[in-house]
Amino acid sequence: MVLFDPGSRIPLREFGILIPVAPNRSERVLDELRRSPVLAGRDESQWRLTSDGTELCRADIERVHAPEYVERLFSDGLKQVILEVFELIDDDGRPHRYDPALATHPLSDLFKGSLHWTARTYQAGSEALERGFCYHLGGGAHHAHYRFGHGFCIVNDSVVAIRRLQAESRIRTAWVIDVDAHKGDGTAALTATDASIVTLSVHMASGWPLDLPRYDKDGVEHPSFTPSDIDVPIESGEEGVYLVRLREALDRLWEYPRPDLVYVIGGVDPYEHDGLPSTQGLRLTLEQLLERDRTIFDRLRAAQLPQAWLMAGGYGERAWEPYVPFLEYALARTLDHE
């Protein structure tokens, strides 16, 4: 099933933010699926889900993030948090990829959208538990850390969702498989001491966030360098062995105890046509991305593990392209067995 809630859209340009995220990425995916011959003859209600009305409260965020950070999110400090998370002000105090004159919405609304987005990530996990597969056209904010947001991510939606499902006794354990171009640093750091969540990250071996200073002036290591349970760094030029390395990593993951639920951070920013400069260290073809996602989907499906996928990174006008063939593949197999 494909989950899309228009209320959880975060059209950055409406906030004056000039990061190259196409405002209609999710809608374009839906439009292509509506025209897909794979879904011909099926009513949209058979494969598309909308919001079930579930919302998150402050306590849900407090299970994951530091009290002082949560206080900033729910206070007058929110605007400064967003300026920091989206890196909208440079070291000299000047706007960076940011033009407030273009904004039609206050920055505070960005957090509201993030909360709706995170609620749908929770819903996707719930749907996966019931149906076996759900793809949320949103989510994947894997850079948010315990004490701060990071890399365009205000709260870590997959960990927030897992913690709520655990608090409700609906699951005990989860895996997070992250194939976004950037290391799943926030997720790794937030779950490093908790054996109930196992993390796998396949990512660029260099570049952001791994080009940040590793230690501060007091010798404290930046949490972005916290290892996942399984890390697979891919060097520029190693695209030809990407799928081999992924399969090897999945073999290692299967050595861990079987989880109750799997979240997949399915970012398509490794795409060779991605529009974000910091993703250029990994350039996969459309065919490689489809095989990446099919490999994960098939492995989880064969093991009858509930899988909730999140859209995560994907930048520029062509970012919608890799999602469509995979969703055709996954929906064809899911709907035929309902």
C-alpha cells in the first residue's frame, strides 16, 4: 500500500528555503502510478492510503529526543532550531540557500508539517504490521540526533515511530535498513545502546556527514560518527559492486534475531541524476536502484517480515523517477496476495 497525506507535505520553497526538493515529488509518483499498466483495472482505493487521523504528542518526541531540545521545538526557540537544522544562515550570519522574501508560510509551520509527516511514518509501520507492506511517500528524517536536528531533519521519525509502537506493546524489536546516499547517522546514534533496534546503513564512504570535524575542541566525538550495527561505506567509483555489497550486508543482518517490524529508509539520492551536490559521490543508474529496492523487498517478503518504507532523500526535478518502477513491482506482488 502507498500512503500519502497532503497535510504532511513540506514544500520548502513556501518557507523561502532554496534546497532543491521538488515540491510535487510525491504527487508525481502518484500520478505515474495512476497511469501504470501494472495497476490498470484496480481502483485507487485498493492501493492508496490516506491519513488515518493519528497525530503525535510531545511525549512521543520526548521518548527519543533530549528534553532541552524538545523544549526548544515547543517554544519560541523553534525558529532558531529550523535555521540551524536546514543550515539557512552561514558563519557570517548571512542567508544560505534561504530567501525569507519568498516565504509564504512562517518557519514554525515547517515543524507542524514534520509532526504530521512523523505521524504518517508511525501509520506506515502500523499498516505494515497489518498488511505486510506499506510505502509512505514522505518520512526518512534519519539525521536528527538526540540533542539536535541535523541535515534537514528536525525529529527522527522512524525512531519516534518505533518507540511509540514499542510503548503500545505492538512490537518489541525492529530493524532499520537505510540505503539513502548519506549515512543514517542520527538513527545509529539514537539506538546505539539498544539491542531492540538493529541498524544497517549503506552510504557514501565520504562526504556529508562524514566530512564534519570528528572531534570538538574538548575531544568529544561528533555523534554522526557513531557506527550503525552494520555499516557499508561505498567509495566513489564502486557503483559496480554496490549490489554485491548490499546483499552481503543483508546476509549479515539475517544473523541477528528476527524483528517484529522493518523500516526501510529508501532514499533515491544515490540516483545519477540527483540534484543535490552532496550526493555526487554515489551515482547509481535507474536499473541499479530498482534492483537495490527489489533485493530488499524480496528478502523481507520471503521472510514474512512486515516492511514499512520511507521516501527519504531525493532532490531535483527527476527525483520522482526511481520510486515508480519499484512501487509497481512491490504493489503487483502485494495486491495479488491480499
